[in-house]
Amino acid sequence: MNRIFSKMMVLNLAIVLFTALALSLLLSFLFTRYFYREYGRNLEEALQEATVLAAKHFAGRTSRSGFERGLKLIDRLEGVHFWLLDPQGRLLFTTAPDLEIFPKPGFADQVIACLRQGRMYARVLTDPKDPSLDLMVAATSLPEGALVGFFPVADVKEPLKESIGLVWLAAVGAFALGAVPTYFVARHFSYPLVLLSRVARRMGQGDFGARVELKRRDEIGDLAAAFNAMAQQLESLDKERQAFLANVSHELRTPLTSIRGFIQGILDGTIAPPDQPAYLARVFGEVGRLSGIVDELLTLARLRGGRLRFHWERLNPTAVLDAVVEMLTPLAAEKKVKIDFAAVGDQRELWADRGRLAQIFTNILDNAVKFSPEGGKVEVNACWDAQGWRVTIGDEGPGIPPGDIPYIFDRFYTGSLSARESPGTGLGLAISKLLVEEHGGTISVRNRPRGGCEFTVFLPAAFEPSCPASRGKGEIGGEGK
Ligand SMILES: Nc1ncnc2c1ncn2[C@@H]1O[C@H](COP(=O)(O)OP(=O)(O)O)[C@@H](O)[C@H]1O
Ligand SMILES: [Mg+2]
């Protein structure tokens, strides 16, 4: 079920309901108060009019019957009944002979006593047995006795009830009307979450192509965009992983197929015994290539997982480069390729792993020799400057197609040229780049105007390994754990 949606619905409706209830209660209270006040004022005015009449009568300006007629007229016009009391509290005259004041002995005495103390008499009398008999009462004293006015509240209760009924009807209406926007608000906020969880579930099942289709310019839109960016990244990682696996399988399969073919030929006699040593030598070469690939894969996996241990030491990098050049010179000589090595500047030291540094330059120089034409020249220049140590390795080979330059340091990138020479795995430069970065440096390549390409490696003098304590404990050369 759409749980966020129902929660939001219930919560919002509760808020609407509470607001409507509170407002209705307040309005009912205000209405009631207003009604009582209005009718209270009415009663007072009627009483005042009657008092004026009484004053005239007691001054002898009107007859008794005229006075009584006046009181009856006010009664008819204003709905206020009168009692005329003598100073002892006895009823002298009433405009409503059948007005029942609930049996409350001493009511008249109370009124007289109150007025005698000079106090106003005004209150609401309630009959606990029959609320419809509620009376608003006010009294004034006369030269002789008192005049009491009654206003039956029952008369006002009906319109009051009607008004309050309207208030509650409005509250119910507001609640019903509030449900509509509440529905849309709840949908507006819960729908993206439903979408997100749906897509997340699909991604969990391996479908990395799923995206959240949501265009909003708020935080939810940002979340959806971030989610899609993450999905994009996962998708490309997944593709990369699949391509990597395909590449690895392919790289391992080729040498394995030829090894298998040669051995089968030897076993079933297709390869005559005199030819066998030559084939075995090729098998040996392929096995060497295989273990080279496995070594490279391991190095790469460890580098990417941050698990490759380094043997950090302060060393003179020029000496390491010199040793690599010396090691590769015989190989180059076989191809009649000449390696020119020039180092300028002082013999400063920096933090490096001797074996890894040699691996970097072996990869680059090996490529340079491999891609050099017969009789070509490889130029190696090393120099120090204020920032660090810079090495350029240039060759006279075919260079790199400009479109390929961005991919040259990718895993398994072998371009279109490598097949010509001894087949490569495309892992050398990827490893070299990661190793250079572990040394805090950079590696780049460009085509030289006069032909061939030139790799530049820069190692900063200020670099400090994050854990030089591992110095002396790391592995040297091979890939042992
Ligand atoms: N000096 C170079 N001249 C021309 N192309 C090069 C050179 N060095 C590297 N490349 C290109 O870069 C690719 C990747 O090199 P690398 O990672 O060392 O793999 P591999 O040497 O096994 O092919 C090579 O296959 C080649 O296409
Ligand atoms: Mg290589």
C-alpha cells in the first residue's frame, strides 16, 4: 500500500478537522455571547423606558391605567414583561399574568433587598428542570417599590441555535473541501518517493538502465536528479565491469588456445619431433606472456582497490631511470633502435618505490622501442626544476592517432597499431598512470611535430607518502602478498 500517502492524508485531514472544530467552538461561543449581550441591552432599554413611564406616573402626571397601558405596550413591542412591586415586595401589577417564574420563594424580597443596597439587579435565572424557561431579569427601584423586567431567553434560543447550526455546517463543508487539496498535496509528496523506491528496486535486481522520470525544481527534483546521476554511474561501472571481464577472458584465451594447439600437435604427432623444441619454445613464450598478464591484472586490481603495498624510500630517481635504460638497451639494439639518455640538474632525492618507479619507465620505454621503426632513436631526458623531477621519453614511431589520446591510459586500450608488433594487453600504460599518481605525480602524452610521440612523467619533490612507515616492509619486484 501507498503508506506515506495514507499517513499524509490522515495527518492533513486531522489538521483540517482540528482547525474546523476549534473555529466552530470559538464562533459558537462568540455568537452566544453576542446574542445574550444584545438581548441584555434590549431588556435594559425596555426597562429604562418603563422607568420613565413610572417616574411620570409617580409624579402624578399620568393615571394608573395610562401607566399600565404604557407597560403593556412596551411588553408587546419589545417582548419584555414587567412586574411592579411595592416596597414590601408584593406584586402590584404585571403585564404577563400567566408568566411563571419557577417557584422561587423570596425572589421579590431579594430584588428589593438588592436595590435597597443601591446595587443593580441584572441576571439570568435558570430553571434546572426546564432550560426553556431561562429568564433574563433586570430591576430598577422606583420612588415606591420596584420595577422588574423579564426577558424569556427561550425566545432567543431558536435564532441562536440556527446560527450555531450554520457554523457547524460550514465546519463540515470546510472539512470536505479540505480533503480535496489534501489528496493532491499527499500525492504530490508521496508519488516521487514511490517512483524512487520502484526504480531502486529495479536497480537492485540488476536493471541499471532504470531512471526516475521526474522534473521538479525543488529538493525532491534534486533528489531525483542525484538518484539518476548515481544510476548513470552504476550503469557505466556495470558496463565497464562487463567489458573488463570480456577483455580479460579474451586476453587469457588467445595464449591458452595456442598453447593448447601446440601441445596437442606434439602429443598427436602432427608436429614432428625435430620441430618440437621450436614449438615448445613458443609455448614457453606464451606461458610467460600469460603470467605477465596475470601479474599485470593483479597489480591493477590491487592499485584500484588501494591494496598495493609500497616500499617507500628516499632515492635518486635519475639512477633508477638510468638502470631501466641500461636494461632495455640490448632489446633496443636488436631492433637497431638507439636510446639517447640525458639527465641534467642535480642529483636530488625524492620519496618513491624503487621497483614501481622502474616499472613505470619500463612500460613507457618498452612501448617507445616497440613502436620505433628500425634504426630509430628514442630520446630520454630527465631534469630537475623547483617543483620536481620531469622525464620525457620521445620516439620516432607512428605517434598516436589524436582521437585515441584520451583513451591511451585506459585499461585494455591497445589502439589500432599494436597488433602489428608483439601483441600487447593494453594494461601497461593504465598501470603506469596509477603508479605515477601514487607518487603524487602526473603522466601525459603528446604527438611531436616532427613525428612520433612523447610521454612526460612529472614527480613532485614535495610529495610525501601517506604512510612512509611502511618503508622497508613492502614488497620488492614481484606480486607476492
Ligand atoms: N610510443 C608509442 N607510440 C605509439 N603508440 C603507443 C606508444 N605507447 C603506447 N602506444 C599505444 O598505447 C597502447 C597502450 O599501451 P600499453 O598500455 O603499454 O599496452 P600494450 O603495450 O600492452 O599495447 C598501445 O597498444 C599503443 O596503441
Ligand atoms: Mg606496453
